[in-house]
Amino acid sequence: MLNINKFPYFIISLILIFQAAYSRSQSVSWLPETENHESTSVISELLSPLNGKIRFVICKYDGSTLAQKNDFVGNRISIDGAEWQYLLATTKKSSQKDALDISVTFKLLKGEMKSAGVAIAFDFNNWSTGNYTLIPASIYNGNRNKIEKRGYCTGYDQEDFYNKNIPQITTELPQLSPLPDVASKIEVSSCNSATPALCFFSPLYKRAFMALTEQGIRKGEQIIDNGFVIEESRNRTKASLIITAPGVRERKPEFIGFGSSPDRGMDWKTGDKITMHLIVYSFKTDGIPGLLDKFMTERKVVTGPNYPRNLVPFSEVIKIMTRQIDKRWLEKPDYQYYCPENSEKICIGWIGGLMNTFPMLVLNDDLHRDRVVKTLNFALPAVVGKSGYFLAAMNPDRKASGRDWFPDQPIVLTRQNADALFWLMKQFMVLKAQGNSAAIEPEWEQAVNHLAQAFVNTWKKQGQWGNYLNHETGEIAVFNTTSGATAIGGLALASQWFNNPEFMVIAQEAANYYYQHDFVQKGFTYGACSDILQNADSETAAGLMTSLMVLYETSGNKKWLEMSRNVANLAATWVVSYDYELPKETELAQLNAKLAGAIWASTQNKHGAPGFCTSSGDPLFKIYRATGDHRYSDLMYDIVHAWAEGMKPSGAITERLTYCDADNRGSRGGSEFGSTGWNELNGILMAMELPGIYLRTDKNELVVFDHVKAKIESRDKTGVVIQILNPTKYDARITILAENSDQAQKPLGITAFASWPSVSVNKGKLITVKISSDGTQINPLNEK
């Protein structure tokens, strides 16, 4: 195969143009052939502010290639003796003037047609490549970036290093072309997306479009996924956004790149019919954040409610994941420490290094505190580079261990150092809250202070933290991305700990920069992982959301709370919003797994996973607590419960909890994955940093996060009586955060969870408890 990565970019452009021309010769364009296609008045009214129309289409496929399409003129059409009809029903949502509920029934009245399908197309004139396009977890800003065709985790070319003008570089993925006058088309299906949706924002019209659909159409006992197509004209002045049934992708997106597509049309005979249901929105908004906020509100409106299962209570998760993390304790004559994955290396940040020590400290017992102390004594200051930045990894001999594709180069992923700063600061704070400050060695503080100062030095010199850093010189080795997002929160905490106002100044400058430059302007965050080049990802979104929450909690300024809430809406696009129905023969289908709440990793690593890498996601709870907005508590609830779906009977949990056909479809990863350290970590973090039950003592407000059921039975001036049912097979100890509205206006901070009271509820039992009006006392009344 020709390796285009060895050619200059203008040669790559010529090759892509040739490939696009060849591709166009093989398949039919989805774009309308005439401007006279039909539209109904109510749909026209909705779409006209975006210069849009609707079109209904019959499709004929040759294998997985669109061979023929025919647009309806009127509601009937005859194709080679086959007579088709569609019936359209539209309903304006009474609560929203900018939304329309659409059902279209396609029926073959006479004849038959092999390998066919139907489609609803939305055509837009006066299109622009400046429009932000979104298919959740798959397409962000059209994925218009430079592509380097290469294998998994093979890194950058030499010319990419120390280049301030490096473009965003990703592995091969579905994209709208960044090049002019070539084919530009995306084809994905419901299994390629966290929510079946097509969205875009137009800066010209200050308006957004959103079409939410069902997963697909039912054929017997099986659902066949819908397809989603975005195609632009060669001059980019027109575009069509199409929903197809069934979904037929010409090429199947793989973990990296594309493979042959298994998708095919259906065979139709007289009387066959299918109904496509969608809700379409066209609404005013000033920018991408407005689109994402609307998506956050409406993402479940078509797929409907999901049905999480109560499987494993938090207290049991803590026990099981403590055992899993303790398996990673290395006890050797010359060294003892926790490692994050299945090796003897200390890998800094990212997948758990110097982070999985945090929950071990929270346990607050002598054994685990001693192990954490030994881990930090082993790593600090040995892991500190000349610049103050930490090495990427360290072997048991305390020598640097880097990536194979950085031979002999002192380069580290920015995100690793950002995580290390944030989580080490949290550990100092936990030790202080426990009264164990004496355990903090001066060498640890010195190393973390130098790390914070390294971030400050780089920022003052470069105005960003880049994707990779040189840990000897402090220079940015690979520029751009949101890789350093968690450093913002780390600097904010370090500012308080070390009484250094400059740390807070830089934290706020960086927060404003990344919020505006990546979230507001680009509509995605990226740069989280060493294995995905610069693909958009969920992890930097979670990191930025968390850091903005830390700024709110350390400053009290609600500006940061609002920014955290907005970035949470982006994070939600990565979270599965419904219980995707898998083929019956798959492992997860046979387990009756409920997948709403699984979190997609990135546009490269096309799989869902249990939880955010790597955090509890507790800012979602804190946003709800501060605002009363249940969208965020509901999202947190889904994430918590999906995590438990990924845990195997052995206690092992992997980063696979997926339905995408690009990667381990319908499985929890298989035996070859073992147990994944960062999933062990985020599970125990959720169980510790989230209250099992949250109660407002002065209003009828109760939210459950743990795997129990609860309701308010009565209240008076002395407190509130609630009932708690434990439907799981484990005895549980449930933490309860109860407070009034005034208390809820005060930020919780980093270590508040350590003082939450709790109550025991045996498996299968119902308990009644009285909670005092100030939330400090919990008195069990009876158990049934």
C-alpha cells in the first residue's frame, strides 16, 4: 500500500483528490439533482431560516454502495414497476415553537425491489465549511483535520515536533474533507454514535439544526441501525444531511481507518412498510455552546427513557476495587509501590499512576496509608525531570521509561503531568483533612511545587501547554490540543496549598484560553491520550469540566460554575443516552446489559467504556447541587449505573462496554483484556466522591446515585424521614448528604465526602431512617 505519510502535504492533497474522484465514480451522490423537490409548509417554515428543505428518497444499493436514488415528487413514485408511497405526519411540540415531531411511513404498494432502502434528506443551500457539524461521539466540527494513515499508537513524524503551526492531526476517520473541490462525505450508523443524531450550527445565520432519531427499524426480533450521511457539494455551497433506513455505509469505520462494510439494503415485496420517527429542531443560538445545551436537554426525547439496573452498591464497589488495586501493589526487596496497569512501571497520571493512591488514602487505614507513603517515596523526587515536569514513566530501577515511538527523547504527554499535579494536590488535601499531615514529606511538596512552577513557566513563555512536553527543557514538543486541562485545577489547588497567587492567575488565564479556543470556537476538546494522536476525545472534556469546577470552588466566582456546566454539555455528547439494543447473540445482550451511561473514548478508539478516564465525574453532581438542574444529576446517575454493567463476577472490569461494530461489539472486552486499572480507579472514585443519596431537608428534593431506591416518607421541623430499599445481592452502607438550600449554595470542595454520614441497609431489606434538619444525624427507625 502506498504510504502517503512520506510525501509533502501538497502531494497528499493530489492523492486525496484522485481518491475522491475515483470514489465519486463508484457511487451515487446523495445531493439533490434539482431544486424543485417537495416540502410541506410546516417543515418549510421550520427549515427556511437555515435555507433548508426536506426530501424523501428511495435508495437502491449494489452491495454496500449507493447505486441509485430516486426522490419523491408528490407522495408517490414508480421505479422499474415498483410503486412506492410515503405518508407524512407532523406535530408541533406544544412546548417548543422551534421543534417538529415527524413520522414518515414508506410503503411499497406494488411490485418488489431488492437491496433497497428509504431516506429522509435535509438539504441546505448557502452552506459553509465554517458550519460546525456534530454526530455525537463520532463527528466533531466535521472532523476536518489532517489525516496521517498509520497504525495504532505509532506517534508523530519528526517534522511534527517543536512546530508551533502544526495542524490538528488524526488517524484516518470519517470526515468532511478539509480540501477544496473534492468529494466530501461522511457515512456512519447508529452504532457509531452515542446518540442517534445529526446536528450543525451556522455562524452565518446564528442558528442551529438538530435531528434526533430512533436507533433504527425493527425487522423481526432485530433492530437494524439507521444510517447518517453528511455530504457537501464540490464547491461547498450546498450540503445534505440524510437519515437512511436501513443504514448502509459504503465503508465501515474501523478502530483505525476503514474496512469493507457488512451493510446491505433490504429486499421489499408488495405491502412492506417501515416508519421513521424523528424530531427536528431549528433554533436561534449565538454559538456552539447553545447547540450543545439544547442537545443536553433533548438527547433522550426520541429514544425515550432508559432503564438502569441496581447491581452493586457503592460500599461493595469500594471493597471489590480496593482488592483490585491492591493486586497492583508490588512488594519487592528493593522497592514497593502501586503501579497503575499490568506492568512494574510507575506510569505517571493518565491511566492511574500516582492517582490510584488517592482512594487508598481515603480508606484511612494504616496498611493503605503506609503503601501510599512508600509509593510516593519511591516516585518523588526520582520521577522529576530537570525542568520540573515529571517523566512519562519510571522503571523499578528508577530510570525513565518512555514510549517506543519517542526513542531517546525526554518527551511526556502533557496530560500525564496535568493529572499528576491535580491528583497529588488532592492527596495532600485528603491527608490534611484526616489529620495525617505529618505523613506528607517535604520532598513530595517540593516536587509538586516545582511541577506547578513548570506549568507556569511554560505558560508564560508559550501561552499554552501543548500536547507533549520536553521534561528536561520545559519546551513544548508537540503544540496545541487541550491535553493540559487538568493542570488548571491542579494550579488552583496548588495556589492555595503553597500560598502562591501566581499559580491561580495562570490557572484562570489557561481556563479562559482553553474554554474559548477549544470549546467555544472548535466545539471539541482533544489531546488526552498518547495512542490517538489528536483525535477529539471525552477525557479532555471531563478534565476541563473538572478544572472549571475547581476554579469555582476555590474562588466562589459563579462564572466558572457556568463554564463547567457548558463543558459538561460537551461531555454529555460522549455519553450513551439510551439502552442500545444489541444483536441477541452478543454477550451484553445475553446479560440484558443497559448501556445508557457508557462513555465513548475518542473518535479514534470507537468504544464505550465504564466511566470517565479518569475521574468520578463528580462535577456533574456539583453542577446539579448548585443549580438544581436535574439534567446533570440524571447524567451522573446513568454513568454510575453503566459502570456496574462492565464489572465481571470476578471483580475485573475493562475499558470495553460497547456496541460499536468497530471494536469488541457487544462485549466487555473478553479475557484478553484482563482488568483495566483506570476503570478500577474511576469506579472506586465514583463510590467515594458521590453521595449515595442526596437530600434537601427544606424542600421535596431527593436524588439517588447509589444502587438503591429511596423516597421521602414524611418531614417536620426536626427533620425528614426517608425509606431506603436495597434490591441488590450485597449488604450496603449508604452515604447520605443532607442539607438545606442555603448550605447548597456553598461549594463542597475536594474532601467534603470524607465526612458524610452513612447508614447500613442489608441486602433485600427496606429501612426507614430519620435525618436531622441540618443533615448531620441519621437515626435508623426500623428495617423490614
